[in-house]
Amino acid sequence: MKLSTSELSKIEFIDFHTHRKNFLPETLSVLSIELADLQNLALDNLDHKFFSVGLHPWRLPSTMDNILQDCKTLGKALQLPKVIAIGEIGLDALRGPDMKIQKAYFAENIKLARKLNKTLIIHCVRSYPELISIRKQFAPDLNMLVHGFNSKVKILEQLLEHDFYVSFGSISLKRDDICEYIRQNPECFNRICLETDDSGINIEDIYKRAAKVFEFDIQELKQIMKTNFISLFRDSDSV
């Protein structure tokens, strides 16, 4: 189920991370599914072409008793034809179980990503030093997308320096400091993505906002997003 050049040419907007199950024509979305919810969904019956499946840090268990079984189940889900990424997964210092447990699950997800050639879609809250450290030590070569970025510009600069892809939604596109940094550093556009996440805003409106604040022609922005999509998911058998 490869994404052909002709299919990509018909796409107007790419939503790199969303929880919205409604399908929009001329939009390519990566629909995020929690592993525990997967059994209630038939992916083949959904119009979306691509999915990510993961163990969100908020929903991790309070112990590591079942970590191997959980990751084995996740590994099977990741081999479904439409699943191109692991996510969302990650580290959250404000919510979820003890950080030791979160890091253990994250480490197992890195093993799965390497084994199955999957991109990681990451949720990170007040844990960026830990995330960057883990990448440097264990996964410098894996494609990782930090979704819904809304932290300090200094953190954004560090993520880009360590070759993370970074996805922005409606909230971060209202941040003058973030938008100014990106305008002043156009070389970082090859790592920038756009998303709706769980907002009620359409991806088309996200693009319009991004084109305005980044001072880009929207057609040029669309082409950048297509290029970044192919680059981010280049190792997937489905892209």
C-alpha cells in the first residue's frame, strides 16, 4: 500500500498528527490510535490511509509487571499495513506514572522502532532534557517527531539541533517568539510539520495560519510539508 506520486500530487494538506476520525478529502492525515482502543476499531473500514499506534504516557500502568507483554502486543499492531509510526508515546513530568516506568516503556518503544523501521511520534511535557539525552545515547538515527510543541524557543533550537522533527498546532502558531525564530532560521523548515492534534480546527486553517506567521506562500508551504512527510516516514513500507 505505497503512497504513489500521483496520490501525493492530489493531496492539498497533510495533518501529521490527529485524533480526529472524520476523513477530509484531499487531506492526508496520520490518525493516532491508543493501543488499548485498537481492538474496537477496524482500520480497514476507516478512510484514513495512515495510522500511528502507541502507548500514551498518561495511560501507562503504575507498574512494569506487564511491560514485555504490552510491547509484544504493540509490536503486532505496528505490523498492520496502514500503521506507519509508533505513537503517541513519550515522557510527561506532570501526568502519568513514575518517570522510571515512562522511561522503561520508551526504551522498549525505541527497540520496536529500530526492529520494525517505524517513526516515533512523541508527547513530551517538561522532560526535554531527558528526551534529548535518550536520543543521543540510544537512538540518534531514528526519525522522531515531537508533536504539539509549545515550549521555549531554546528547547526548539535544541530539538532541531538533534535532528528531531517538530510539529506545530494552532496554539504554538500564536506564539510570536516561536514564529519569529522559524522566520529567522529558514533552514529549519525541513524539520517543521503541522497538525490538528485533538483541536477543533481544520488542517486547512492551520496551513493558512502557518503561511501567514512564517511569511510563506501557501503553495510553497504545501510542498514543504509533502517533502517533510516523505522524509519523516521514509523507512516505512507503506510510504
